[in-house]
Amino acid sequence: MMIIIRVFVISITLLMLSSHVRAQTINTTDSEGPVFRWQGDGLKFETAARPAVKALAFYMGRGFSADTAKILVNEGCIFRSAIGSDKKTTGGKPVSVDLNDWRVIVNGEQKKIRKRDDWDAVLDRLNVKSGAARIAFKWSLFPPKQIFLLGDYNWGLLSFALPPLTRFDLKIVWRLGGKKQTQTFKGLECGS
Amino acid sequence: MRLMKKLMFGYCLRLQFIAIFIAIIVMFTNGQTYAQQTMQAMPGNPVAKDFKLKNLDGEFVSLSDFKGQVVMINFWATWCPPCRKEMPSMQRAWEQYQKNDIMMLAIHIGGNVDEIWSFVSEYNLDFPVLIDGNSKVSNAWPILGIPTSFVIDKQGRIAYRAIGGREWDSPELMQMMLLLNKQ
């Protein structure tokens, strides 16, 4: 009898747990390396390092010179990313993301991530005149602030402004119906 | 009695396996897909800003050319993965839209005509593609990232907005479009 009760309790607990698993970090590996994912508290997020060779090809394809493309890759630490609302956990509330709140943590030191405006200054410094390249660069980067409603998601590149092969942690911040949520991913690495 | 116990144990074990299996299925079907087939009503239904852009044949096309029609406007770029992904469904939706007098305009941000031409022919797209070469129109419209789409009602107001890619020929979205077209 005890066995039956024990098995019943375990089964019910597992079923209850499974139906309430709403916040989870799933790290997987695809052909390009580790993919870091989060799903819960209203947010779906995934990010993965862009290999340098692919990032280089992308920038040159958009009209940057080879020299500038190399600088962008070496300074950028570019990650492809998707951010969106998680229909199962938003509870109908808007999800807002402000990249100004996000931090990269390298050797215990916290740094802001590099956003569209920061890159504009870099492109000015590099004297990049090509309008087409700058337009593509701007629109390929993730928007600094965004509000996601049900069904909304966005794709973009995140730039952590670190040298190739730097290992770091990433603290992401979002608000679900105004309530602050955070999650930290450990062991990300810039592409090389 | 012993046999009964054995049978009971086996039954319980099976129950436990089923519970674990269901738990795993539920956990992994929490979904890694982002797009959900819905659009958001545009707050305040602002009047859509008119624009005049060249199509791939070099002819000017304005939003005001389609006054009195429902118009779906999609901002995109060939190098944007979710934009590429939604293009086949846009083509399928366009084939339905045409039967219902609904217009579709895909506005490419930046880029050059040759590159867009080769993309359009590779994907067999025949809806109008306009080029926002200097991204002035894209900057003037309420978009932050691509793809972003809008649906303009017959009165020229923005009725819906969708951030991110969609399956445009899905029954849910098609129904929203057809309902708006009836109003």
C-alpha cells in the first residue's frame, strides 16, 4: 500500500511540476556553438555568438570595406539574438526590454552593452561614409528599447563590445507588466 | 497475494513512467518558436503616413494610390533571417489577398536593386516590393526592428501591427484581414 501511495505522490508531483515549468534556461549547441535560451516570466530569449568569419562576410556583404568589417568584428563580439513575448507566461501583460539595463560581466566587472547610438559614434570615428552599410548595420542591431505584446518578437544582433574569445556572463533585464525580472547567463564566449 | 503485489508494482511503475513521459513532453513543448499567429490592434489607430517609393521597375508607388483598400505593409531586408522566413507565407497570402482586393507592399530598407531582384526571383515573389534606399520612410514609421508589418484599413488608418515574422496565410491572420476588408 505504501508503494502505491509513494508512486502516486511522485507521479502527481511530476505532473504538477511539468505543467508549472514556465521559467527555464535551456542551453544547447548548434553547428555554430552554444545557444543560450530563456523562457519564462513573460520573456522568450535566445542568443548565440556569430563566428567571426560569418560576421565578416555579413558586414562586407552590406558594403563595409574589409578593414572596417574586421574592426567591427574584433570590437563587436556579435551575438545573433531573438527576444519576444512568451504567450504562456505573459498573462496578457506587456513585456518591455531596455538594453540600457543589460550588463556583461567580465572578471567581476560589469559593463554596458554597445547599442545602435554607441556604434554610430564608432562608425563616425572610422569615417564610414557608405549610407547603405550604415543603414543595414543599424537595422541589424537589436533596437535599444522595445515593448512586446502577445505574438511579438524581434530578431537582431547584440554587440557586447569585447575582444574575440572573451568569456563573460550576461545579465538580462526585462519588465513584465512593469515588474522587473532578471536572469544571468554564465560562460558566454565571443566568436573568433 | 504475491502475484497481486507484483502486478500492482508493475502497474505503479508504468504509471510513474507515463507521468515522467508526460512531464518531459510538456516541458519540451513549452515551445521554442517565437511567432504566434496574431496581430496587435494599433493603439489610437493613427492615420498611416503617406510615402512615395520606387518599385523594382523604377516606378514610383505611393500609399495613397491604394486609398479605400486594405493594405498590408511589411518592412524587411534580404539579410534579415525572420524576414526571409516569412516571405513564402506572404506570397501565399498575396495570392488570397488579390482575390479580395487587398493590397500588399513590402518595403525593403536600404539595399540595392540587383540584390533584391535576385532574392525576389529566387523566392518567386510577385507582390510589389518598394525600396526605401535611405530608410527615411522606415524612420518615419513606428518601427524599431525588422520585420515589422502594419495593416491599413480602408479609411487609411493603421488598424494592426505585427512585430516579428508571421505565417501570413495562417487561418487566424487571413480571417483578421478578411474581417477588416468587410468593414
